[in-house]
Amino acid sequence: MMNIRDWLKSHRRSILFMLAVFAVGGLFASFTLPVALFPQVTFPRIVVSLDAGDRPSDLMSIEVTRPVEEAVRAIPGVRTIRSVTTRGAADISINFNWGQDMISAMLQVESAINQTLPKLPAGTSYEVRRMDPTVFPVLAYSLTSDTLSPVRLRDIALYELRPLLSTVMGVARIGVQGGDTAEYQVIVDPEKLMALGLTVQDVATALSASNVVQAVGRVEENYKLYLTISDTRIKNIRQIADTVIRTGPNGLVRVEDVARVLKGKVPKWTRVSADGHRAVIIQVFQQPGGNTVKIASEIKKKLAAYRKHLPKEIRIANWYDQSDL
């Protein structure tokens, strides 16, 4: 009777050939498989983030959270729905059966919310995302400065660095957190409005109507077609103050007659800091199947090459790097 030793001797060439094939296959796979901290696992969960401004939590629950829950509950495959509602915001977690096509499920959730959106309070916005490792950033850098304002830092991150880093192969998107966004603020005096028989809506309507860009026609001349545009965009505080709210026999009523116009910043409910300074964080999100190590290497190269185009006062520091974990 042939034992194991005799069988191995008689098939030693076949066994060596198979080992060689496995070794070559493993070597090839080491250069082609994606490298990431976590495996590519798609969890059967969709998270919907809703934003409705400063609406109180009790009204938010009744007017926003509940209608959205009822809309997504009818989607096939939904097992449970859990929501957390706070002032002006709500997060709804929708759990599906394991094995569900989550791309199709996400599209169905978006479709259900879009059908409900006209019934929600004006200005309500939402974001739908799948729960997988790619929803978390793999790399992040902080921008800080002792002289540049948070508004300037955020503008640099949004309009210079984000387009630059988005071109890296394997990057899904670039997120920007922190900093400030400049805005003009109109502080209305209620007593002056009442004395003139006006409302806050009248002021808002006048400013909106005076700040538009629209095509108004075309002109043909010398075998050329020129498109004409009416550009009445507001560019400074003086133009806001001179905006006419109402005309009548008693003269004009301008914004400066009933309000103060100031330079301000969009209210922020969170503050980002790095090394004890207010900072702007640039977050890098990778595509499914992307190589984290290659993405981190390319991002570092692009930042190093573009550093000479940035103000010298900016400090760029590694805030989070998943490829080093």
C-alpha cells in the first residue's frame, strides 16, 4: 500500500510546479492588490444627514425627520430605521438585509427623499452616503497661519488645493473643514421698518432682485453674434446700502435708511484647531479599491511641488495619515 512519502516522491514534479505557480501568483498579486488599513466591506446601512437651519429639535422631528422616515420605510429590503434629531439637523440610519445591492438601495433612498423634499421646510438640504471604509478620510493636512485670516486659509484650501489634489488617481473627493466664510450682514432696525410700513421680507426681496446675473438678449453685427448679459451683482457694502427698497411720492427708501450693513462671517457651530491655532483641515477620501499608500505618496508630492505658490505664512502639517498606521 502506497504511503504519503511514496506518493510525494512520485508526484514531486507536479507539487514543485504547483508551488512555483502559487509563488508567482502571490508575487503578482502583491503588486496589484489595493493597499488599505481596512478591507473593502460594504455594510448594509445607508445614512441620511438632514439640515434645516436653526429649526428647534421638536419642530425638526415633526416637520423633517418623520416625513423622511415614512418615505424611506417603503423601500424594499429595509429592516430597521433609527434617527437622531437635534436643533436644525437629523441623522437617519437605514439598515438593509445583508447581501442587498447597496448602490441600488442608495439610489432608491435618494429618490424617496427627492419626492418628499417639496413637502419639507424651505431650505432643507440632505446628504446620502453608504457605510463603508471609504466614508472616512485616509489622509488629512492642516493649514495654519499666525497672520492670514481663517477666511483666507479656507479660500486657499477650497479654490487652490482642493482642485489640485482631486486630480490624484484613486481620490474620490477632497473635503475641507474649518476656517470662516465671509459674508455681508444686514442688521435691520425693526422700529424704522414699522415707521415706513416695511417688513424684513421687503428688504430681502430688494437685495435679491438687485443681485442677479442673467442673459437679456443678443445683438447681431458684422456677421457676429454678441450675447448681452445684465450683471447687477453686489460687490461692496456701499452698493448694499444704496439698494432701493421702495419708491414713492415721498422719495426713495434705501437699505441704509432701515438697516446697518457690516462685513461678517457665516456662523460656525464647530471650530477646528491644530497645534493650538485655528486651522483648516484638508481631508482626502479614497475610491473603493484605491491604494492608500500610493494616494498618500502622490498627495505629498503634489503638496511639495505646489508649496512655492502658497503664501510663506502658511504652515502645512500632517494631521492624519492612515497609510502610516
